[in-house]
Amino acid sequence: MYAGFVKSVAPDYPEIEVRLYEAGVDTDYIPKYGILTKSILVINESIAVTNLSKSAIRKDFKMAAKKA
């Protein structure tokens, strides 16, 4: 749902590692995060965003950039 938005914001934050996992396609996240029943965005493998909205994603990207 927000994959396109995340891809459009990510280039503004080159210091942040962004990895999008697609349900039913990617499985390498399971050992680390477990089986997910709803969408989640993980930024720099340390910030988990479950309240997915454009404003929340922007806020968490900015927060991660400050920590980088």
C-alpha cells in the first residue's frame, strides 16, 4: 500500500537502509521478525513502523536520519 511512497521518500535519506518485504514473495525476514499478519516498515533494522501513514513514515525517516 505504501511501497511506492517509501520508494519515493528513500532517496532523500541515503544514510537509511530501506528494505521492502513483499508478503507471499519474500521469506528471509521471518527468522528475524517472525510471521507478520499486517504490514510493517522496518527502518535501519531498528525502527518498526506499524502505524503506516505518510506522515508517520516521514517522521520515522527523519528520526532515523538523525540517529545515523
